[in-house]
Amino acid sequence: MERVSVIGGGLAGLIAACEVAERGAPVRLLEARGRVGGRATTLPGPYVANLGPHALYAGTALWDWLRARKLDQPTRRPRVTGLRLHWQGKVRRVPPAALLSARQLRGQEAPVDRAFGDWVSERCGDDAAALLSGLAGVLTFDHDPARLSAAFVWERYKRILLQPVPTARYVVGGWAALVERVAAHAAAHGAQIECNARVDTLSDIKEPMIVAVAPRAARQLLDAETLRPESPRVALLDLGLRIRRGDPYIVADADTAAFIDRFTAVVPSLAPHGQSLVQASIGMRPGELLDTAVDRIEVILDQAFAGWRDRVTWQRRAAVKESTGAIDLPGMTWRDRTPIAYADGVWLAGDWVAAPGHLAEVACVSAVEAATAAAASLLSRAHSL
């Protein structure tokens, strides 16, 4: 029998390989680098930092997929204390009145063709619109969530932030530990995983294939410059800090849509004893340099983490592009993105293609759909011989 080829060993590619193998079809996964995981990477230590502030979310398709295979643990639930809001230049412990006024949005369906900021402003006022838009930075990674489709942003609010019980889950050992579990599950079901197996052209691959790579690599492999999803540029700042009593757990910045998470408040093993691992992200404005974006993060740190500059023991900064999933502008939905069934015998998977969900959930949903179709195609061809 022929086999299905999965190009790319990130989370989407690994899930696709698992799904094909579980259906009894031969599958090989080709990863260009020396390790699988793609953007789901984690430093080995002493600061066990992901590439950006990652979390799983209970109740999503990805969480359900992992739980069905007993791959979701060990994880930790978030804290309910130590939360701070940076709003109008001040760090606050108590939610402002503007946030309470947004309660009237509960139960409403947001329109696809309106900008989120305009939709909220019309119903709750300008302050509530600015506040909710800024807090949506953690849901979208965009520099200005107010400009995005109201339906896109509000759906994420309802599924993630407005749940009565926190849905976030922190992966013990970082996302690399999660990747190892998924890769082992794929191999146990017969998937062949090959690292350092760079693919520069698809012309030599005649079998059904799933392309599960980032947009830039997809443009090259498929020779399709049009594969340019609307996706934010994001600045990342990671810090190792000597612990200080009173440091917050999370700072959500409603002024600039930044987000700061002290991961060791939930999983202390992510940093050496006596140290904190703090990871921050902020959407980069058009044309903004990394240093300028990091300066904006540091303004918040100055107010929220007393004396942090004198407590730094390690730091890392990076700018990422097309690495946080697609976003939808007014008038667009996930259905308008590049389809999973891309061409005859070619399917796409990733957090930027036409599948519903939130961030990594999109990668999971698209991987399952692509694998289902590819495996069915392969088995059908085998039966016809």
C-alpha cells in the first residue's frame, strides 16, 4: 500500500499523523529540523520557557482530542489570585466600572461585519469598548483587537474568558513535554517520524499528502504567494526574576493589549528554586521595531513588578510573524481562509487555515479533517487495486 505523507512536525502535523495511523493507514511524517514540535518548543532549562505564553484550554477540540488519548496530563489549573489589570496607565486590583457595564453583552451574538470596538461602544460606551478590546490581546495577539471582526473576538471571549470556571491549563514541563507525548502516541500506532528530512519540492511525492507547515513554508512548497493569512506580528519578552513577595500572577494590559504571565506562580518547576519565570507578549504595531515593542512591555513591568530590573537573572526577546494563527477582519470568518482541501491529493493543516476554533484548536481541527480525508483517499485507492 502507498502511504500518506505529512510535511511538517509541528502540533498540527503530529496530530494528523496520529489520526492517519489510528485509521490503519501507513503514514510518514517529514520534519525539516532535528526535532518535532514546530512552534510548540520549550527551552530545556534552567528556565523552561515556551515560545510565548502558551496554555491549553479545557472544553476546546484540542483539549478533548488530548484527553481522549490520555495525553493531556500533567497540567495545572490557573490561580484565582494575583490577577492585575493595567488600565489607563495604572495597575489595578479591582475591575473598573467600565468592565461591569459590559455585562449587558452576555447572551448577545456579535456581527461578523462590524469591528469589535464599534460594536461594544454602541452598546456599552467608549470606555467599555477600549477596555474589552485591550483585554482581547490575550485572545488574538493583535496590536489592536478593536479593529477585528466583532464575531471573531466575542466568540473567543465567550469560550475562554467568560466561563464560570477558568479554562486555561498549564503544561508541566512546557509544550515540548506535550509534543513528546503526542509524538510517542503517533509512533506507537505505526507512524514513521523522520527528522532532518527537509522537503523543498512536492513534485516527487505522488502519494496523498498533508502540508502542515507555517504560511511562509507553505508558500514555498506550494508555489503560492497568495497564501498570506491575516496574522499578527508579536513581540515576546521572557524573564527570569528573583522572587519577590507581592509579584502578580497575571497582568492583563487593556491599554496596549499586552499580556504578562508569571508561569511559576502555577508551575514552580519551570524555573530554578527562588526564581520566577515571567513571559510577556504584545502585538506589534505596523512597522514597529522589536526594541520599541519591548519598551512598551517594560513600562507595564515597571509598575507591576517592583524592582524587576535589578532582579533579572535571565532574559530572552523575539519577534514572531505568522506564528499565532489567523485573525478575521470585519466581514470575514474562518470559512474565508485557505481551504483544508487545497488541491487533488493535497490537504492543509495549521492554525491559519479554514477551520473553526481558538489558536492551537484551529490546528487540531484542521489536522483531524485533513487526516480523515487523506486516509480515506489512500484506503480507497488501495481497495481499488
